[in-house]
Amino acid sequence: MALQSSISSFLAYVLILFFSSLVTGAHGQGGVGDIIRDGQTVVSESGVFVLGFFDPNQNSSSTGETRYLGIWYNFSTDVIVWVANREIPVTDSSGVVELTEDGDLIISQNQTNNNDVVVWSSNSSNPKVVNPVATLLDTGNLIITNGTEDGYLIWQSFDYPTDTLLPSMKLGLNKQTGQEWKLTSWKEPNDPSPGESILQLGNSGLHELYFIRDNKKYCRRGSWNGKWFVGYPITKTNSRFLNMFVDNETHVFYTINMANANSYGRLSWYQNSSLFITGFKQDDASDWIYFSYPLETCDLYNYCGPNGLCNSQNLTFCECFDGFHPKSTVDWRKRNFTLGCERDEVLNCTNDDQGFLKVGYVKIPESTNSTSFEKNMSIAECEDHCFNNCSCIAYAPMYLESFKVSRGCIMWHGDLIDTVMQNKNHGLELYLRLPKSMLPKNSNGDTQTIIIATTVVGVVILLLGILLVVVGVVILLLGILLVFIRRKRKKKRAKKGTWITKSMLDDWKDEVQLFDFLTISSSTNNFSNDNVIGQGGFGIVYKGIMEDGQEIAVKRLERPSEQGLNDFMNEVVLIAKLQHRNLVQLLGCCMEKDERILVYEFMENASLDAFIFGEKRHLLNWPKLVEIIIGIARGLLYLHQDSRLRIIHRDLKPANILLDDVMNPKISDFGTARLFDAEQLEENTRRVIGTYGYMSPEYSNGGIFSIKSDVFSFGVLLLEIISGKKNRINYKYEEDLNLLELAWTLCKEGQSLNLLDESLSNSCLVPQVLRFIQIGLLCVQDKADDRPTMSDVFLMLSNDSSFIKDAKRPGFCYGSSDTSTLGQAYFTNNIVTLTQLEGR
């Protein structure tokens, strides 16, 4: 690397010419007297990383120049992994990096009076240093070492991470010096100064990983059990990364390494995003693969409050531990779980009439109020320790069944915070202290009773043996007859479209709450016309108020058509299994007699179409629309990639995006959605169901749909939000054009900004608008293979510095928006949905 100490301007110029070939060399090393001037770069020995000045505003119309010294991947220039002067930029192209004689790396800027002003320093000067050397390693670490034979380390950039954790970089604490290694997000996409999002190890308890947003704990990865973070399965299942956690007398830190030497990885906060991104790239791959966290509601920190248990399998997520009840029943019914739960009966420390209940396999509670014993300890020993300490209210043995390894015992002495239900492979067993009166009864009969009972049973079996042979034959014949009759009835019901059976209700009762008809009828004032808030192909939507004051939206099937019943069952089965903040929540259903009713959470601000096409358009400014767009993208990403199921929505449009009281978007109407297997890419159907203007060409013309079909719909939706125009209407611009043609034509002519709704012109960021239009055009490409995935879309929307390729001509560009050009697809009565929701 070429670095220089302060000398005369002429000598500096000579040295620049002399070292200009050195700074672009492969070794990335330099000593005292070498410099890097803005415009020159240093490449690590194997060409993996680059050090140099960059401008985060180079792709924007921002006035003024801001230059930063950073490190980025040589093969992925948009991925900045480290920034030196992130708080004080160089304001022109006069920035210089130099290494002083005492081992201090500084960035200086030349002022108008030809005086150099230092804007950043590594603060690593040491009078004992001899001939210091700076080197950019292939790990992405910029180091300064003593030039003598011992070559000890003076300073390294890995000790001062920014927003990215690279392999072998530490995240934690030096217990001796107090130095903390943590990640801090950029403040804005074009501003690398420290933001409000932080990833750090806690300095107490078991030193868990915390995600901090706006100075509050946002989510917690759980405790390290010796192999992975409990409650964060990706650290166990992702074989691409080798996770390591060290906790000794001098250090506590977490780090990652790559399992494959020919691969690259990173962990990053994304600016203006609630997601933490894990990136992975093979040496021969062109694109990064991303994993995001948190994935679902239960990943959020302490979502269910103190002593609450979050379970993603539950309809409402939250429940109280056995022996506990909600601290505020009213708040709990309103799904405000902040206050959590409290005990039904206060524990008496002097009372030995207590025991422990096994809660199950969980992401164990936060360990800040816990005591841990780092030694081999059986479950019985762990229980004894907790029982003999009256302040201990729960314990968990740190035992890995799959590895037959014990890491001791953890005991909690206060409220249990942030407990999440897990499966056996990912969680640890938690034992909760309760009065014995609340524990399951274990009845142990004596031996004599068992002998007598066994004898009696044997005699009865002997006496009935002969009869059983005869009765068995009769039962077999009756069973065959019964099966035949039930199958015949089932076929008959299917033809009538009324095939939802009692057995199905039994299967669903654990997935979704079943309401009785009288309760729903009372909540809607006997389905009064005054309570109607919407109507569509499915039926009528009513607003209801439950006895406890909870507002609900009631969707009532109007006519028992076969397709309507199929859509009803589809919603019940699919949406009950999906839990995400950007998906509308199904509270339950009613299936008494011929009634088919769905009960949803009430959305205060109705559907999105009223805000982008109707009178409410002026109520939303550009920043709020960006939040809505990214929220919709996040919901689709969950459906396609992050949920337990892979769901294709098939009818994404503004009317199916509902807005809550704070304008958070929620995707609704899963009647036409389809479930895909994990490896399934596409499917063909003879019945094309959806809405004109939002269906992809391959779906409307050939019945082929995939996740890329939803991407097309999202692209149309994105362009509609930006423009305030509907896709199925012709717009005058030299000729009659639909929205996709109009956007494409303006883009080719370099006038994309003319697509923006005038009401947004005063609140928008022009570069962001142009970027979003380009993303929308990519989503509506004619061929599915040319469209990005929702993972790519989300990253492009969230990160202004990510690369966007040029779009081709979109689908349905025919010079006319006549729907007759949409092919010979067959459409049912449910296709053109005309729902006009006024609130839900």
C-alpha cells in the first residue's frame, strides 16, 4: 500500500508518481513515506479486497462531495465492508492517506490555504515503533505492524468494525481493556456515519447476541450452547458458516469462518431496514445469496412480555406459562402483550410443597438475571441447585442430546424474558418452579392392585375370546360397508361444493379458532347493512365488535358455490399457518350449518387502493409510501422464502393490501393462493384465477405460475403506487399506452420522473424514485427468468447502493391495453375482483 508522511508539495508529487504503480499492486503493503491519494487504490495480495476512497452519493443527485476511505470486495464494488472516516468525510478529492513514522495512519485533506487538515486518525502512534508497515490482508483486515523482525501488531481495522462482520472478525469484548467489538449500521443509504441499529454481545449473563434499534433491544439470538445459538436455527443448519464462540478470562467474542475456502461471507445491517442480512457467495457464482433475520414475529425481543411464551404455531403467538395468567386481560385480548403474565399463586419460599414442570424445548429466557454453572451436571443435580435456592424460579440444563455434551446448568431468579417455543432439535429444556398443586398428578398403584387388575382383565379376555371372533367378523363387514357409504356421501358433497366435514373441523381446531354463529352475528348487529365495509366476489365484509371491545372484520360467504368454498378452505388452511407482521391475521372462522365465515383483525385504514387511486391520495407522502412498498415486499419475501410454507399469492393488487392504524401494510385474501413444495419452481393450471392487469404473461396466456408471477404483480403494484395510475387504463402519450408501456416509453426517453404523481414531487427523493421505477420495470419483464426474486427485490429496495441491471421491454406492451390481447385463458367468476373495501 502506498502511504506518505507530510513533506513539501513538490516532493509529494514526485513520490506519488514513483508509487503510483505500487498502490495498484497485488501485495497491498506500504510503509512510512508511502501515500494513497484519492483516485488510487490498494488491492490485497490475492485480489479479494480493495482499499480506496469512495463516494456513497455517486449514484444520486446529491449536491456536494463526500469522500470516505473504505474497503470493499474487488468482485462486488457495491459491498462496502469497512469505512475509516465514517463520521467526518473528506469534502473534495484532495484526500490523502499516510502512515507516520510512529505507526499512526491518518487521513488528511488539503484546504484552500494549502494546509493539510487531519480528518481521521487510527490513534495508534507509539514512539517505540520502528519502520511501521501497513498491509491490506485477503481477509479484509487492514493492519499496521512493526517493521522489525518481531513484526508485532500495532493496529488493525478488525478492532473497529462498522456495519459488516467478516470471517475471523470478532464481535464481543476484551475483558482486560474494555474494548468492545460491535456492528453499527449506516445512518442512511448514502451516509456511512453511525446509525441507530447495533449488533453486539451482551456484557452480562451468557453474553447473548442482541440486535439494538433506536436504543432498544430489537431481537436476541439466544444463548450459545457450545455448538450454536439456541433459538437461532440457521447457526446450526447453515453448513456454509463455521460459528465460534469464545468466553475466557481475557475475551468473550463470536466470530464466523467459511466452511469452503473458495467462498465468501458477511453479516450486515441494512440501512433503513429491520433485517440483519447474512450474505454468502461461492467463488464461481455471480450473485450473493442472502439470509435475513428476524424471520417471524416470535424473533422480536420479548414480544409476549415477562413470563410470556411466544409460539409461532399459535394463532395469537403468545401464551402464558402453566400456573400464570395475563397481567392485563383487556390488553391481552387486544393483542398487546407488553405487560406479560403473572403467577396464579405466589411462591412461598418456606414451603417445600413445590416442584418443577417441564415447559418443553425453548429458546431459553434472557440470561441477564440468571446464574450459570459451567461444569458437568445432570438434570437431577441442576434441579437440586434450583430447589435449594428459594429465589430460583426456573432452570435449564445446557445439555446437547445429539453430542452427549453437558455445559452445566442455568438458573433464573426473576421474570422470564423473551422465551420462545422451539422444536427438540433447536431448543433446550426449560423447567419451571410451581406449587405441587399445579403440577400433573402422578398416581402410582401398588403391586397388589396391579396383580388383581391384571387377573380380572385376563379372565374377561378369556371369557370374551370366543365372542370376539364372531363379533370381529361382523365389525369387519360393517366397517367395509361404512367406508363405502362415507365415500359415496363425500363424493356427493363434493359435487354440491359442501365437502367441509366434521373431521376437518377437528383437524383445524389446533390451527384456527372456531367461532359460533351467534357470537359473530351479535358482533355485526345481525349482519346489519350499516356494518358493511366491503363487497366482492367472495361475499360481503362486515365490521364487528366483540363483547370485550375487540374490533374484527367478518367476511361472509354469500353463495355456496364450489369455487367459493374452495377459496374459503384455502384461506383457512394457508393463512392460519402464516404469521407475519405484513400479512393480515386470521382470528378464526365459523362453519355452522351452511355458513362459511372468516374472521380477521380489523384494519383501520382499509385497503391501499383508496390511498393511491382515490380521494386519500394526498394523505401519503413519499417516505410513507416507501415504508408501505418495503412492507409489501417483506411480506411477499416471507411467503416465498422465509415461511414454513412456500406460498404463491396469485392475486396481489392494491385492494388486497390492507393498512392498519399506523399505515403498516398487510397482504390479505389468500383464497386463490397456492402451496409449493420447497424444490418446486412452477405449476400449470387449466383455471387461471386472478385480476386483469396484475397477472404475468405466462400465467394469463398459458396457466403457468410461480414465485415470479407474484413478482410481476408486485412490479405493477409498485408502478401504480409511484404514478397513482391504474394499469388497465389507457394514458395519452403520443399514443394510447397502458401503465407498463408508459413507464417503459418514459424510461427509454430518459423521462422516467414524469411518471411520478405530482402530489409526491415535494416529498420525494429523486434518485430513489428513479431507482424504484427501474425495479418496477425489472419485475414486469415479459419472461419470468428475466425477473428478479423477491429476495433480490427487497435488497434493491432497501439498499440504494445495490446494483440494478437494465430492464428489457415489459410484458403486455402491445401499443394498446385492450384486454383481448391477454390470450385465451379461462376466467371464473372470481377473476375480476371488484372489492371496494372501506375499512377492515
